[in-house]
Amino acid sequence: MTLPTLGTERLLLRPFVESDAAAVERLAGAREVADTTLHIPHPYPAGGGAWWIGTHASAWEEGAGLTLAIVAREAPDALLGTMGISIVREHARGELGYWIGAHAWGRGYATEAARAMTAYAFDTLRLHRVQARHFTRNPASGRVMQKLGMRLEGVHREAYLRWERFEDVAVYGILAAEWPPTA
Ligand SMILES: CC(C)(COP(=O)(O)OP(=O)(O)OC[C@H]1O[C@@H](n2cnc3c(N)ncnc32)[C@H](O)[C@@H]1OP(=O)(O)O)[C@@H](O)C(=O)NCCC(=O)NCCS
């Protein structure tokens, strides 16, 4: 089952290919990107990018999630970041996870890509709820969630241990009935 490609005004969200592996290691492995994520290793191990890309097809086939590369329409080979959704079918629920290479922050790419993935989750995957979480010390990601129309549902205090520090995690969500949000 081929992974889908989603389009936005400026971006394509397309399946990763093997030749993206070096850019994954360089961009996601940068300390400022890895630091506010739960799982990205730092330093990123050599070969880790190819291994990670190799997990996407089976996750999609199993219905466990969809992970897509974010690229500009006019430069589809140059990786900008990643937009993913992990899916819990039993509860018709998805959770967004994303990062943008630091060179491309502040241009609205995360928001544009998250909107496309959320629309796909509701309209095509027929999920009931899409949620996202961020460390409270990462307000930029919280802004992305707010701009998506998600609602802040609470903060899990010191719920995750990342790099020897307990992190407060803000939980945002939006329901199918609330999508698309009005203004
Ligand atoms: C979080 C991240 C994905 C945002 O990507 P991006 O493409 O720069 O996001 P956007 O441009 O769509 O939106 C960012 C918003 O945050 C705002 N912002 C940036 N820094 C901020 C800060 N320190 N405090 C408050 N808001 C901030 C921007 O102004 C913008 O909001 P606006 O449009 O209302 O002005 C990116 O910084 C990143 O990849 N960080 C590292 C990995 C990560 O944290 N991933 C998410 C894990 S939950």
C-alpha cells in the first residue's frame, strides 16, 4: 500500500525516500530540533535515518501511522521537515508529531503541513479525534496547535523524562465535529 502525498499551497507532504536519509540525520539531529522532541536522538547515529525511513511503509500498512516528508513544491528533493500522525484505530484517534529544520523555522511550514495532515485524518482516515502534545518550554509548537484550531486540554506535569530533565507536557486536541475550525 503506497503512502499518500498531500499538497498545500506551498508544500508537498510526500513519502520519504532513501536519499532523504542524510538530510534527516543532519536536520533532525541538530540539537535545537532534537531537544524539544520526545524521541529524536542527539547526536543522530549514522545509518539511523535510513533505518527510520524503512519503518514507514510497515507502519502505514498496519494502520499504525503515517509519516511524510515536508518539502517545498518547487524543490521536492530538499527536505524541510517531517509531519507524522500515529494512529490508535481502536479509539479512532491520531496524534501529530512534527519537526522543521531550524533553517526553515518561522515561515508557517509546520502549521501548513499540520493542517493538511489533520484534514487528511478527519476527511480520509475518518478519525474522531486528533491530538498533539508539546513540552511547555516549547511555545512555538503550542502556537502551531492553536493555529490549527486545537484546544488546550491540560498539562501533564513532569510526565516525561528527557535528557535527565522532567518535562511538563501540554495536551491539545480537536474533534471531527470541530473540523474545519471557523476563523
Ligand atoms: C515547533 C516547530 C515545528 C515550529 O515550526 P515552524 O515551521 O517554525 O512553525 P510555524 O512557522 O508554522 O509557527 C510557529 C509559531 O510559533 C511562534 N513562535 C516561535 N517562537 C516562539 C516563542 N518562543 N514563543 C511563542 N511563540 C513562538 C511563531 O511566531 C509562530 O506563530 P505566529 O504565526 O502566530 O507568529 C519547530 O520550531 C521545530 O521543529 N522545533 C523543534 C522540534 C519540535 O519541537 N517539534 C515539535 C515537538 S511537539
